[in-house]
Amino acid sequence: MAIFVDEAENLYHGKYFCHMLTDQFEQAELHAFARQIGVKPCWFHNPKPGDHPHYDLNQFQRKRALANGAQFITGKRYIIEIVRPRRAKLAELAEQKCK
């Protein structure tokens, strides 16, 4: 499993934030990594189906995540390697429920 930090720089209340996420469908290791680097559980977002669960990180936390082994990911790689496979997995699970 890999933990990723994306290139986003979203301005919110005067600070820039990015996202920390995983390429895995299960989120346990992402939560464990977040605890390890001191990211609060309330910063976890589990959006609507088809989007990708993630933590919002400020710039200090982003540096800490990268220093502790998270990998940088570009927006294009994020879509290709994480979002599309997750959507395919969700579609597969939905199809199995209908059988």
C-alpha cells in the first residue's frame, strides 16, 4: 500500500491545504499513517461514492507526511492510479449486489 500527498494547494481560511490519500480501497493504513504523523481524525473526508476518501493537510502536515514516507502524486496520476480504479471497484461491488 502507498500513501500519497497530492499537488493541490487549496486556500481555506488563509492557509493552503492538500490531500493525503491511499491507493487502496480499505482505509485502515491511511488512518494509521495519519495518527502516526499527528493528523486529527476530524480532517478525514469520506465524500460521495465515486470520489476518494482523503485527509486535508496544511503545508506543515504535508511536509511531515512526505518526510515520513508518503509519496507525492500529480493530479493526472491521482485520476489514473487512484480515482479511476476506485470507481471501477465501486461499480463492481454495486454489480455484485444486484446479482
